Amino acid sequence: MNKNINNKPIGIFDSGIGGVTVLDKIVDKFPNEDYVYLGDTRNCPYGIKTKEQIMSYVRHAIRYLEKQDVKMIVIGCNTATVNSYDVKSSVGIMRIIEPTAKEALKIKKEKDNDGKIIVLATNYTIDAKGYDRFLGDEMIGVRSSDFVTIAEAGLQNSPESLKVCEEVLKEAKGKGKVVILGCTHFGLLEDDIRKVLGDDIITVESSACIVGSVKEELDRIGYNEKNETGKKGHISISVTGKAKDVHIEWFKKEYDGIFEVED
Ligand code: DGL
């Protein structure tokens, strides 16, 4: 087991604050780890940008986290994941789409075999068939980038949010019970989504599904020593935009602060 690795933080990034839902779930499971979070809020939303733009943001974010000497990188963003398969890194990269798709397929088999899996994701993720490569005919995709704006502005659970949900989800009503929240921002809108699609839907949140991959990577590089210290880890959150524009009041874990990165 490598001692140095144990003392390095886990890096997580997203286009904005959506990945904080990923951070939240991972910290629940591994509270003694240290975390460096990067929200590329200056370039958010990714979901309406071009492939070239998103690839360049992803490369930039990965380089930033490597400089922070992280021991692995969790891409807490579905849209970035679609454009990350060719990006190389000196540390392991955890991607969010495959574990989410697998979990949804399992649930569909058990609970709603005749229905379709409804995939709610950004316009880019849907257009680039980010989930189709794992789900094929089992799914229908709904372009839902409008939800990102609501979540970044902290407007979930408001009449405005409900109106947007009604509009975006029109085509998905009655098509299936298993719903993938295929954008890390969308867990924040779950109550509004349920109001429209019905309370009997079974949501599969990409944030929760990545935890298993993180566990596998920690096992691979040997994390036990760190977790046995019993000491709570540090969480540092950085954004590429203005810290004052960040709305994460719902994030209840202790963190060192919200820092603005220069570049
Ligand atoms: N949170 C990101 C995702 O999981 C995308 C939000 C955006 O459009 O930037 O896809």
C-alpha cells in the first residue's frame, strides 16, 4: 500500500454546482478522505456547447486537478463524460454514465420491464447519444438543458421550476417508470420532476451511481489506511466564475470555503 496516495485528495469536477451532489454522496461514503472540487461555472452550461468547446473545458479541468495532486478524478458531469473517453490522465478517471445506465437497466428488469427508461439529460448528452451506447432501444432521451439554469440559480421548488418541468417533460409522460436523472444538477429538481411525471417513478441519480466506481478505485490504490485514521477530511470548493454567484445552500457538509481559480 502506498502511503502518499492515501494522503492525496480526491478530485471532482463539473460544469457548475451539479457535481456537488456527487461530492455529497461520495463524502457520505468516505468521510475521511480530502476533496478538491472544481466547478467550471464560468463556462456553465456545457450542455448547449459544441463538442470542441466541451473537450477543451474537460482537458483544462483535468489538468487543473492533476496540478492539485489528486489521487483520482471523478467527472461529476454527464455532459463532460461524453467528451472524456479520449482524454488521458496520470491518475484514474471515474466516469458517471456507465454505472448509472447499468443501475437503471437492473431496476427496469425488476420493476418495469415493459416500459422505457426515460433519460433526462442535457441537450448535448442526448444529441451525442451519451446513454444510447449503454441502453440502446431500452431508453427514450429527453433534452433537458433548461433544468440546469434553474438549478444553478437555486430556483428549484418554485412555480418557475414547475413550469419548466411541465414543458420539458411533456413528451416523457406515461412512457416508463424508471427515470435516469442523467445530469448531476437534476437531483435538485427531483420534487418538481415527480410532480409532473408522477410520484410512482423510480429515479436513478447519476450522483449516487458513481460511488461504487470510487470505491473500486480506492480499493485498487489502497485507501484503508486513510480511512482508519478516523479523522474527518477537508473539502475545498473552487469555481472558475464568481464565488458570490454560487448557490449551494442545500449542501450541508462542512467545507473550507468557495475559492475563485484564476485561470
Ligand atoms: N451537470 C452536468 C451534467 O451532468 C451538465 C450541466 C451543464 O449543462 O453544464 O451533464
